[in-house]
Amino acid sequence: LEEQVRSLQASTPRKYPKVKYLNYKNRKRILITGGAGFVGSHLVDYLMIQGHEIIVVDNFFTGRKRNVEHWLGHENFELIHHDIVNPLFIEIDEIYHLASPASPPHYMYNPVKTIKTNTMGTINVLGLAKRVMAKVLIASTSEVYGDPQVHPQPETYWGHVNPIGPRACYDEGKRVSETLSYAYAKQEKVQVRVARIFNTYGPRMHMNDGRVVSNFILQALRNETITVYGNGKQTRSFQYVSDLVDGMIALMASNYTQPVNLGNPVEQTIGEFANIIKHLVGGQSEVKQIKAMEDDPQRRKPDITRAKQRLNWEPKVPLETGLLQTISYFRNELARSDRFQEN
Ligand code: NAD
Ligand code: UDP
Ligand code: UDP
């Protein structure tokens, strides 16, 4: 075996994307919980390329090894299969806490687990941050505003959430996550950053993600009916994933400790959005209205004044550019899954 391993290593040296060299003073050990998921894996790429040491902790509920496989074996990279509901003892300088299902069908699949992840999981992350004195950024969500009665939503709005509805496991879970963060900040002097993330899309979204961007693109690519839930007059504002990553990096680096909205303020009705995607993909899909989702927020658009002022951040990628990238990603994914089925 040793002989075989040696000859394999000699014949196929592993190649990696190029990373910057950082000396030990500037290089950080950064934990990314949920780093094998959609957003987390893009954050991994950014921070690896900057030259940091990255530790991903993920239970692979919705994440995939494939999202980070291009780093497996790199000396700056570690992937740990671990459920954040259980304590975690490692030594790190910074934490990006993203572990949580994010799409409604995923977080509603096991609501109790969603609550545990966002409460017990966040307590473990904050306990770890306290012990090692790490700075921690919590991935919160626009869902803390619920079905908002203030439009667009500034960070000062307290929200309008049904505490016992089907979305509550996620919405209230994230609200507790925020409460925990500020309790640990006040009582234990943990340095926290809270990002309230609005709808984000891009390559590496899961094929079965179930959120509107992946559903509509896949339906259009397969010439299937595009399913609008309800009358399609509800709105969302879509942000491309690279803009979100830039915002999270800026927030972590800043001194600002209050919650910050990270999202793209260009608002769309879901009905319009179906037509935009149909047009960009081409094809013969029909757009059809089906049963509305219970407690579906009717309007959502971030007020990003705070992010502009405090972080000097605003989204850069236009919707059409981001959607074309995402469509091309899903086209490849479909071809890949067809190849698997043939074999
Ligand atoms: P995702 O489902 O692709 O990623 C979540 C990751 O967390 C997955 O890799 C999953 O396996 C992992 N995970 C879930 N439960 C875990 C547990 N108990 N222990 C360890 N790992 C666990 O979703 P995403 O879109 O990348 O979202 C990432 C974060 O950003 C989430 O916290 C989500 O709530 C937040 N967020 C995302 C959006 C968005 O539009 N993408 C919007 C608002 C907030
Ligand atoms: N914790 C952890 N890793 C650490 C330190 C703490 O997972 O490095 C967990 C610990 O198991 C505890 C939680 O974080 O359940 C909260 O920690 P804290 O110190 O606030 O609470 P305590 O240990 O005093 O109950
Ligand atoms: N939606 C839809 N068809 C789908 C999936 C979602 O019309 O196939 C709607 C959904 O009802 C909501 C919006 O699109 O109004 C965004 O849904 P998503 O699940 O992407 O995220 P949310 O913002 O609700 O968490």
C-alpha cells in the first residue's frame, strides 16, 4: 500500500486555488459553522484566498462536502463533521456562525431540531467564543422582522412574528440567537457582530433547496410549470452571494456591534420574478399560481442606510448578472445529475 500511495502522490500532486501568504501575526484561525453550505462555502473561499486558516464545522444536513472539496487536504483547511447542538472545544480567533437550515422546507422539516440548532448551537458558539476570547459574527435573518408592518425594514424595527406559526422555529430561533449574542456581549464581554441577512442566491444553492430562486430556475430549465405561491404580489429583494460575503467580512472587521441589514434593496414581486427568470432561461414554461404559503411575509426590502454608513458597504452585482451566473450553475448541475443517472 505504501508503495501505491507514494506513486499516486508522485503522479498526481493535488492542485489548489492560489492563496495569499500571511505571516503568523496577521493569519487568523477562523471557525465557520455551516461552512459546507451555500453561503458558508463562499465565505470559506474568500478567507482561504486571503491566507487564513479555516476550520469548517458542519453536520451536512443541507451542506455538502462537494462545496468545499477543492480545499480538502490543503494545509490551511480543516473539515469537521460535528453537530453544533453539541459542545465544541477548539482554539480559534474568530467565528462566523452560519450553522442552521435556511430554506423554509428545510427548517420546517424538523422544527424542534431547527430550534435546538439556533438556541443550543448558538449557546455553544458563544460559550466557545467566551472561553477563547474570539470575535463572533452571527448569521441572523430578515425573518426576525416576520411579516413586516414597516417598509422597508430598518434595524430599529422590532418585527411582527407569529410565535406559533410554521415559520416560528426559524424566526424565533434566530431572534433568540440575537438575544443570546447581546446577553453574552453584555455579561461576558464577548465581541459580537450580528448580520441580518436578506434573501441571497447564487451558485452552490442546493438543487432541492426549495427556495424561490432555485425552484424557478430549475422549473424553467426543465420546461416545467413555474409555481408562484399565492397571487404573486408578495415581494422580495434578492442579493447575490458575493455581495453578502463582502458585507460579512466588512461587518466582522468593523467596530460596530448593533445588528446590520445585509441585502439588496431592489424589490421585486414574486410574479415579476417568475417572468424575469423565464425570460433569462428561455424555454416554454407556463407561470402558474398555486396555493399560498401560510404566514408568508408579504413585503420585504432592506433599509441598508446603516450598512452604507457604518461599513461603507452596498451591493454591487445587478440582478440579471447574478441570475445568469446562477442559471449557468444550475444548467451544469442538471447535466451532472443526468450523467449520474445514465451511469
Ligand atoms: P445552507 O442550508 O446552504 O447552509 C447551512 C449549513 O449549516 C449547511 O451546511 C448545514 O449542513 C449546516 N447545519 C445545519 N444545522 C447544523 C447543525 N446543527 N450543526 C452543524 N451544521 C449545521 O443555508 P445558507 O443559505 O448557506 O445559510 C447560511 C446561514 O445564513 C444560515 O444561518 C441562514 O439562516 C442564514 N441566512 C441565509 C439567507 C439566504 O438567503 N441564503 C438569508 C438569511 C439568513
Ligand atoms: N462550550 C463549548 N466550547 C467551549 C466552551 C463552552 O462548546 O470551548 C459550551 C459549553 O458546553 C456550555 C456552553 O458552551 O454548554 C455555554 O458556555 P458558558 O461558559 O456560557 O456556560 P457554562 O459552561 O458556564 O454553563
Ligand atoms: N415562492 C414561490 N414559489 C416557489 C418558492 C417560493 O412563489 O416555488 C415564494 C414564497 O411564497 C415567498 C417567496 O417566493 O413569497 C420567497 O420564498 P423563499 O422560500 O425563497 O424565501 P423566504 O423569503 O420566504 O424565506
